[in-house]
Amino acid sequence: MKLLFIGNSHTYYNSMPETVMRFLEATGQKAHVTMLTEGGKDLRHLLNNPHTVFNIRCGKYDAIIAQERATGFDPVSFRESAKALKDLADRAGSAFYLYMPWAGRNHRETQLPMTEAYHSFCREAGCHFAPAGEVFSRILLSESPDTLYHEDGNHATPIGSYLAAATVFYTVTGRKRIINVNDLCDPGVEAGFPPELCQKIHTEACRMTRLYNG
């Protein structure tokens, strides 16, 4: 599976796309990942980058995963840019997915409107999204925010990026069964994360992906 990630630091932090690749490889799928990211930029900016358009048109990707910025999320700009990117992906014969990040630690109230915008767009456009922000919300019911949030309150810790990667993995593969982390070389367990927390993340990532994508 050849994947192109388009986004900002919520994508490139802790090499999240590499973890997606490792999930795919751990489940027996060959994978290649490419990343086009700029810190703090939104999809409108990335869409206007000729490298983005060239890669979508000529990269022959199986899947394109695009991420809108969370800070200063603009639903109108998001919809317009996501539609333009999906149109490019459709013409290139690539499956199109959105990856939704999480609201900042001190702005959790902005998660719901962001989730609604992603969900609404995907229902109308006929595509799926990786609801990492909602998985964050579920894990935060039982874990300290310090577990998932970097000290800046916006980016993810390594295990927070592992959570995002797991959510993207379940989304792009359409996997319905929850992985048992003891049955494969799970990248989180190999990185030294608590196996019980990795299993909890798999459970919520799988459940939230099914909830929002069917």
C-alpha cells in the first residue's frame, strides 16, 4: 500500500506516518509512505503548493490522507480545500481519506464542532475520516492529559501519535476486528509503551472508526 500524507505538525510529529507503515507491515501488508507537511499550515495553503498537486497527480498512491489544522480550524476553508483535494485524488485514482486531529488541551470545547465538520463533509463526499480527536477524547476519560498531550498542550506525546497512527490504520484498512497487541509486533509495545494502554488505544481506535465510517 502506497500512502501520501498531507498536513502539518499534527502529522509529522513523532513520525506518525512511519508508525502507520509499521502497523501495516506488522499485519502482513507491504507499505510505502510519503509525507508533504508544513508546520502550522492549513489544507488551503498545502493545496496551493505545486508539490502537493504534482504528487497527487503523478505519485500513483493507493491512498491520500489529508489533515486540516486544529488550531484556528475554519470549517468553510476546510470544506473547500478538502473537496478540491478529493477531486484531485479521484482523478488520479487514489482513495481519499481525512485525518482529524484533536483540540488543544485548553480548548477541548472545540473538538465537537471539528468532529461534526469532518463527519458532515465525509457523509456528503462519500469518503472516510480517521477520528483521532475522538479517540483522544475517549482515552482522556481514564488517562491523564499528560499521557497524550505534549507539554505545549497542542501536539501529541509519542503515545499520542501512536494513537493517531492506530486510528489512521483502522480507517485506511477498513479493519473491523480489534488487534490483540500480544499477537503481533505492535510498534507501541516495541517502543516500550504499556501494553494495556496500547490495547485500550486499539479498542477505541477501532470502535470510533466504525462509529463514524460504518
